[in-house]
Amino acid sequence: MLRQWEGGVLTITLNRPKAANALRPDDRNELIRLFEEAGGDPDVRVVVLRANGRHFCAGADVLKLSGDRATKVKRVTGAMHTIMTGAQRLVASVLDCPKPVIAVVQGAAAGIGAHLAYASDLVVTSENAYFAESFVKRGLVVDGGGAYLLPRRIGMQRAKEMVFFGDKLSARQAFDLGLVNRVVPENELDSATEEFTSRLASAPTSSIALTKRLFNDSPDVDRTQSFVAEAMAQEIQGYSQDSTEGVQAFVDKRDPRYVGW
């Protein structure tokens, strides 16, 4: 796992290219830690998740999982606890990170790797990228928040088709379904990502954080709850330095200079 911070942008890079960046438990836990730390660091304005090599992330490290299955004694609720504090906590750390998260997908994003992208706020892919719900092909049930994310992203029928068959979804198909924001040639991946990061790194970060929370919660609450939460968020942001700056900049007819809070 590589970590780089520059100009308000934290870049986290998966770095197991020979294993298609499959996640071991230690890798998963490190990602959780980095996202949680980024959420509380005022110097981080945006998080970029990307990977070295041909693929983004092939999912969980199946070789490691198969070894664990062979040696561990099964106990009631033991596996459930592992899943809830592992893959599900990882996806939650992306959804709950108050900073905007950009996933940069250059190849395969399968299983939990695909879910990391679905949980991100913006997704940039190369033309040869693809997504796959590979669980059924291994006789497994979708995990890592897939049953929560996919129906909300693309609708129930298309979500069921993806998980029942495990077929690959091309970058262009994912774009048409609304799963990704940009599909570009591989040599333009960095510049397309920079277009997003440069704008977000100078944006009113707390405004985006509150808006992200409202949007992520909206499918699960009724109108009354949504309106109350929106009003509270408006009031909270109204006390921020950036809201004062934004209004004053509008009055002065100049570009605002946001600090992020």
C-alpha cells in the first residue's frame, strides 16, 4: 500500500500488481485506517484510490481465504463477525469518509474491488476497465456491501443480473448505467483524475462533506427525515468560514478562496 499527500490530495495506491491487487486482511485493515484518518485530517481535501499494474483490484485474496478456511475452526457468528468488521467495514469507511473519494479504475474491478469503486463518490475509468460480481462463480454470496450498493446504483433488476451470472460489465456499460463518471483512453486517466482533484482540493470541503452525507442517506430515509437533515446541514454549514467567504466573494464579484472548513 502506497500513500502520498500533496496539495490537499491524499492518494492511496494498491500495490500488489502481481496478485492483481487482491486484498489480504492486512491490506483491508490498512485501507480502513487510511480512510478513517483522512476523514479527521483537515489538511486532506480529497482522497484518490488507485492501483499499480494492469488491474484495479481483483477482490479479496482467495488464496489467503482458502488457507484460513482449512485451518480455522468454525464457530457460530464467527464468520459473520469477520465479514462485518472486515469487508463491510472497508466499504463503510469509504461511504462514511467525509472527504470526496475518487476511484481510478484502469483494469479489472471485481468483488470487493468493484464495491470500493461503487462506494466512491466519483469514478474515473480507462476504456479497458471492467467490473464483475465474481462471488457466484466461486459459490459465494455477495459481500462487502454489494447487496446494499448495487440496487441503489443501477436498480434491482440489473443488479440481480450482475450478481446471478457474474458477467463482466465493461467501462462503457458501467458509464451507461451511471456507475462511473468518466471513461477515457488509458493515457488520459491521470489528466481526467486531475480535473476532478484540482477542483475538489480547492472546494469548500465541509460543504461537500455534509452534502455527501445527505445524498448517501437519502435512499434510506423518508421525505420528512431528509428535509430535517438538510435543514440541519444548512445551519451547520452556515457557521463555517467557507460559507462566509463564498457569500462575500459573490458580493465582491471575485473567485472564492476556500480553506475547507
